[in-house]
Amino acid sequence: MKMRDFVRPETARLAAVIPGVNRRVDEDSALRMPSGISRAPFTTIFAGLLVVILALLAGCDSDSSKPPEAKPEPKPTELLTGRAAFYKVFVAARSYADDIKPFRVESTPSADGNGQDGKAAIWTTSFASASRHSAKPYIWSGTNAPNAPPRGVSHGTEDSYNPSNASTQVFDQAFLKVDTDQAFAEAQKHGGDKVLEKDPTTSMLYICDWNHNTNELVWHVIYGPSRETAKLTVAINASSGTFIRVEK
């Protein structure tokens, strides 16, 4: 039998028309999948893997091209006057007891708030409750200075309260009409300007309390880090803003 008898008629016709078709047919036959197995699943899997690889490569390129996230800028120091700081903590203090009343408002000098111009970064208001026989300080802080209270409103430790103690006489907040910037301006007229002229770096603090002898609310404007070491202390009426006296 001759070789052409083994070639299918279709292949023979192609070979007659297209030179080299026999070689391609043979190659195609060699690569042909076994009967009954479809090429479609293999093609789909290959395409899927290719998509995944390309996506991973694109993700790597995207991540590497991202600039490093900038660190948040530190919040600047916030300075408040005494009356403004008092009302910052008053609402929080009302949750402690319904009958709370203040008996002292006091500033604390800090590295970024020396108290001049009547403003400070730390204020503490002490409240008392007759029904609970206790007192509790509430603090407003606008600084991140070392050893400073956390920013915002916080409270201190509850303590016992004696209504007969002259140094902790409560007062009605309605008497607090004059703010510390006004008290500072008045104190400057009574020797304060000379203190700051001699030493412009002088830190200042302010204390507001009730004078039971004269029945008036007083701002004590203190030129120095404490009452004991003050260069000058001027008393200003916290209801009218008038000068009372030089205390030191």
C-alpha cells in the first residue's frame, strides 16, 4: 500500500495547494490534546493567573509610588482668660452635683503661657457641694507642655468640704462679671507696668475668691509664680473691675 493511502483526503488536498502543510499538520497532530479533553479550562485558568499576577504587580507599583504620610502637626497652645475658662468647666462640674458652687478660680503659669495680658494655658476652678459635703477641682488645659494636665476639661480628686472654712467660701457665678484681661489692665495702672518694664519675662497668675470680710468677689493679680514669691499683688473687684488695693 502506498503512503498516500494513509493520508486523509482533506489533508492531501491541502498539501497539494499549500506547500509544507504536511509538516504543520504533523506538528498540529503532535500538539493535539488527547481525545475527550477540552482546551477551554486550561485557557481560562491561564488567563485568570495572568490577571492576578498583573494586579499584584500593579499593586506593588502603586504602593511604592505613594509618598510617606506626613505626621500631624502639634496643636498650638490655646490661651484663655479666667472667666472664659471658668465657663468651659462649669457645665462638666454640674454633672458632679446639682448644688455645686465655685469657691476659687486659679491659673497656673506654664512654659508656653506666662499669664501676661490676663491669659493662661491652664485654669483650675474648685467647686463645692453642700449636699455631698465635698469639693472637686475641674481643670481646663490648652497646652501640651511637660507635666501639664491633658488638653481640654478634666477633673481632680474629690476632697472633703467644710462650709465654715473662710478660705473656701462659695460664691454665685453671677458675681463674676469682670475677666482677667480687664483685671490685668487695671493692675498695670497700680505698679504692674513697672514690674514688667523691669522684667518682661515675669510670669503671672490670677486667683479669684470671695472676701467674706467685705462681701465681694476679688481677682488677685499676682506678678510672680506664686503668692509667696510675688513681686506685686493687686486686688481688683471681680464684679465691677475697680481697683481695691495693693496687697503686696
